[in-house]
Amino acid sequence: MSMFRYAILQFGPSWKLVGERRRVGQFATLQEASQVGANLAREAVNAGHDVELLVQGPFGELTSQRFAARPPQLTDAHAG
């Protein structure tokens, strides 16, 4: 199982969402960046990855939110 890390950082009047290997996007507000970050975290968790989402605060500090991977769904392929 791997850990995905994303960070939401302020650059001047805008916010950027970045991952370890890519820039996801630039947003006008923290709320927009957070919404996209939450969607990415949800997708990664559903795919079996742990996620850490770092968000820059008003004084430059980073707060961390961690999301644990969901166990794989068992399907009843042999029922019948």
C-alpha cells in the first residue's frame, strides 16, 4: 500500500494543489483547492492508498489530514 501526499499552498492571491510528482492545478480560493484535494483523496482512498493532505495556514504552517485506505470490497463471484 502506498501513501499519496498532496499539498495546498498559497502563491500570492491564488492557491496551488500539488502532489509529489505533479502540479494538479491553480485555484482562485482555498475552498476551490480544498474541494479538488478532497476529491483526489477520496479517489486514492477508494483505490486502496493512504493519503496525507497538507494545507498551508495563514502564517505559513502546514496542517496535515490523513485518510486511511479502504479495504478492498469483497464480491460474491461464486454465488449462484
